[in-house]
Amino acid sequence: MSPSSGSQPSDATQPAGQSAAARKPRFAIFVATACGLGYIPIAPGTWGSLAGLVLVVFPFFVTLVITWTTGGFFIINNRGLDPILAVHLIVTTGAAAVGLWAASRAAHFWQQKDPQRVVIDEVSGQHLAIVLGVAIPVWWRTKQMLWGFGTFGQITMHSVLSWKYLLVGLILFRLFDIWKPFPVRQAESLPGGWGIMADDWVAGIYAGIGLWIARAVGL
């Protein structure tokens, strides 16, 4: 609902004057804008996707630190669970849940259905795209066990994350996020934060499938 004055809220005053400004959900907005990237005037969604790529690289090094500090316990005592993939799944679920909460709060505060400044959806969707596209094995190809120059860690114990996968995943995700094929656009009609986040999750699934196909044909 618009303010009683009928004017659109500005960033400076916010929707309901001083009382609303005092209740500004600062942490939610900080998360929703991906640490302020959403305020960049040119292509904020692309900046959010780039932040998603950083989030993709992060879990591998977290796994290394945990393994080093526990003397290998994290890997040795989880034989049935891929430790790197486990961290990625935690990050995927956490980014989706926290993003949903933050996007809902920010949209409500700014009284906009899908504020352009909210880019946590791109962060979450981009991360999902890379994880799906790289973690799912290409069964007829040799497993990738090592990583080196030109790689950025791993998504699983056997799936190396190369710069090519990051680049193709970024291009595909932005393509599907902008193009919005069925049911990406339809997901935007969901209420609240669900409508903000769900379309990027679907776009991330499409991009993940595209990245997997690219790997399957020899990327």
C-alpha cells in the first residue's frame, strides 16, 4: 500500500516517515542487497550473480580449513558423505532460506513487489546453477580427482571447478534470468519473498542443466 501522501518512498525518507525509518530492517536489507551490491546503478543483477560465483568458491576452502583443524577427521569419518558437497548443500539451503527472509523484509519495507536493489536472489540462483551443473557427474567421463592452475577448488571430491564452468554458468544463468522461459516468469507471481527468489531458483536449475550438458559434450 502506498503512503497517504501518494508519493513514492525515497531511499532517504523511506515509506512511512521517521517511525518507519526507526524500524528499518538494516540487517535484512544488508543481506538482500548482497552487502550493498544491489545499490550499484548499472546491472545490479549481474553484480549479484558475480557474488554468487564467490559463494561457489567459498565452501571448498571452508572444507580445507575444517579438515586441517580436525586432522582429517571431517573426511576420514564421513566415508559415505562427500564433505565438499555437504558444505555446498548447507550453503545452498542457507542462502535460500536467509535470502527468502531478507527479500521479504526488504520488499515489505520498500513497499515494492521486487525491488531492483534486492539481488540476494541472483546470489542464490547463481550458486545453485553452478552446484547443479558441476556436482552431477557425467557418468561416461573420467572422474576429475585433481585441481591446479585455472581451477577454483572443487564442488565435490571428484568435480573440479574451473574458470570455464564459472563463466559458462554465469552466462547461462543471466540468460535464463533475463529471458525468463516457463516457468521462470510464472514463479515471479508468487507472494512476497517467494516471488523474488523462486524465479531465480528456476533460472538456476535451467542454467545448471545447460552447464551439465556443456560438460557432457566436452567443456
